[in-house]
Amino acid sequence: MQSGTNHLGHFAVIGRLMPVLIASGSARVVVVSSLAAHFGDIDFDDLQWGRRRHAKWPAYGQTKLSNLVLALELARRLAAAESVVAALAAHPGGAMTNLQRNLGWLRGPLRNPLIAGSALPGAQPSLPAATDPSAHNGSYWGPSGWMGLRGSPAELRIPARALNPATADRLWSVSEALSGVSIPLPAGLARDAANA
């Protein structure tokens, strides 16, 4: 359920909307990841936690790393197609939302306003990703303050674990298979692939 909601659903929505985005003349896809991507690992042998005992935070980290990998791979494929569509990623930092209601003992410290903010500042990094003319295809946005939890939105360094091309390619293929949706490539990329 977590993998379907946090990753495969994103993949399917992007796939269904891509023809409209390409036809728009200019569009951006902003995939919302999380700081949890920094500790996520993608286990292709049990992507949906069917064989392992479900562990909510490692599972969440896997889906948020998957979001970031998806955004970067989509950006790469769109750039290769010389598409007007761009793909970017953002994370909200330490935004206290209903997601954190089951944090246990961590809930108290993370409710500290010096560490985490409300959902409103958490939404701010998505705004430059979606609208700032200087935000480029493949960039990653989040709070610029302490540990990425708070602060003004800024372009961030992408965690190394999100940059493996083999992981990106495999995640793309597995996501197509599990979601039953393909993200249609712009015509230029499909034509180039056929001529290669």
C-alpha cells in the first residue's frame, strides 16, 4: 500500500498526464520526495514488502528515494528527447502533518518549532520547483536551513544514492510492470531510440 501510494501512484499519474504535458508547449512535473530519501534503500527483491516484515520507516524511505530517482530519471529522459517538459524534485523538510501522528517518542521533539514547521512552510520548496524560471530540469529543492528541516527554499545537492543509473533504469522498468502504465516518450526520443 505504501509503495503504491507513494511511488507507483506518482508514476501512473505522470504516465497518464504526459501526453497532455508534452502538448502544452511547456510544463513541469514536480515529484515530492522527503529527507527520508537520504536513508532509503530500494530492495528490488521485495519492493512491496511482501516477504519481509513491514517496517514503516525503512519502507517510507524506500518510497521517497524511489520518488527522487523517478524525478531524476524522468528529467534525463526528457532532456534526451529535447522536450519542453521538465522534471524536478522537492522535499518539504520538517513539516508536521498527519503523517507524523504515529511517530511515537519522536513526535514530541519534532513538534518543536525550532526543528519543524507547519505544512505551509513545508509546501514552499515545491513552489520554485514549479514556477521559478531558474529552476532547471533535474534539480532538487528543499529548505536551506539546518539539516534541511527548515529555511528558505533552495536548490540542493542530490544524495548520491539517488544517482545510480542502473537503479534508475531498473526502477523505471519495474514501475511500468507493477503499475501497468508506461510513461510515453516524446516523439523525438522514441524516434532516436528506434534509429539507434
